[in-house]
Amino acid sequence: MNITHLKSAKLFKTEPFWLLSIAAGLQAIYLTLVWKADDVGHLGMSILFLFAISSILWDKRHTLKFESDVFSSIVGWLIISWVLWQSATHISEYALRVLSFSAAVGVSLLASGFKGLKQYWEALTILFFLEIPSVLAELFLDISPLSAKFASLLLWYLGFDVTLNGVNIYLPTGSVKVVPGCSGLDTINYLLGISVIALIMFPIAKNKRFFVALFAMFLGFALNGVRIAILAVMVGTNEAAFHSWHGGNASYSFGVLAIVIFGLVYMLLLKQEERQIQNKEQS
């Protein structure tokens, strides 16, 4: 009994289990709030991003240094207190979108202080791209007119009698209005975040990284334009299918398709670089 107690005491002394518990608890609260907000898409992406972060930190677990100071700890606790306060009150959509990143910054300061934040740059960067760009885009950017133009152009090329008036797409069978929530910003931001995960976990040549992120954003925009075009066709012909593709389960298939396409393209890039390295070694 005493031996077991000594082993447990040594384990808790050498490993920061309390920091892990705080981090896990805060992220669990965040995921619960997203689930209660009925934001299924963001919930799924948050879980995916957190799995990627867990993998990265697990690989680095033996090299992490836990050397925080009083000032860093105070700032860390203040950030964590803000996260808990927001979680307990009527939280806004924008505050909810930054909770995970804020909690990670607070725990990182508790663990290693400001000087040690660079140890967690991969995790913090991934969480930053999960949340911050989407909030900034929704506050300062509206691509609804551009999305409507792209979707109407697709319909015109396919031979439909389409008319565009601002963000309204008119067909003989009905019309759709492209509002900011359907403009594709979320899809673009999620794919940008996934490209960041890919570049961090499976790095490629520096001269290709910018184009990978650019391709991810264009892919998200293009696929959302296809979705809008499909909705415009369905609105007057199949109302049940329209509602399913607009906000139902079928609408998430475009997000899955975007991730699959991006993953395949990135795998091709990785294989291309492997062949180039092998050719250089052989020559």
C-alpha cells in the first residue's frame, strides 16, 4: 500500500497532471458550449483540431519545460477566469469562438510563462486559425456578393436562365438570397485551418506553403459556390432536398468533400517532394 502511494506521489510530482486537468476541463467546457449552441460543424472541426494538438503535444511531452513566473501565472489565471466567467454567463457567438484559444493561452502561461510560449507555438497557431480568422471575417468581411456572382456564373455556364441582383439569384423556378452566413466564410476558414495543421504536422517546401493555404481557401469558396448553385436549382423543384442541403445533414457533405479533396492534393504534394529528394540522392 505504501509502495503504491509513493509511486503515485512521485508520478504527480514529476508530471504536471494538474495543468493537464485544467486544460482538459476548459476544453470540455468549450466543446459542451459549442454543442449546446447546436453548431455541429464547428463542434466537429474543434474536435479534429484538438486531436491534432494532442498528437503534437504528446510527441513533445519529454522536451517541454515548465518554468512559469509569478507575473505569467497571474495573467494566466486572469485569462482562465475570463473563460470561466464567459462560460457561466450568456456567452455571445464571438466570445464562444475565441474560448478555446484563450483557454490554451492561459494554461500555457501557467505552465511555462511568457518565455516558454514558443514551446506551444504549433498548438496555439492551430487554435488561432480555428477561431480568430472566422471572428475577424464575420466582423469585417462580407463575401456574399462575390459568392452570389460565382454561383450565378456556374448556373449560366450550365445553361440555366439565371438573373443576378445583388445577392439574390433568380431562376424561373424560384430564387435564393446569399446571406453572410451562407457565403462560405466558415468553410474557407476551416480549410485554411486544416492547411495549417497539414503544414505543421507534415511540412513541405517553404515556397509551396503559401500556395497550399491559398488553394485551401479557394477550394472552400468554390465548393460553397457549387452548393449555392444547387440550392438555387432545388428551391422551386424539391423543397425537402433544399432544406436538407441548406441546413440539414446533407449540407455537411460539402465540408467533408472539401477536406477529402484537400487531403488528396496535399498527399500528392508530399509524394512529389519525396520523389524529388530520392532523385537528388540517386544523382
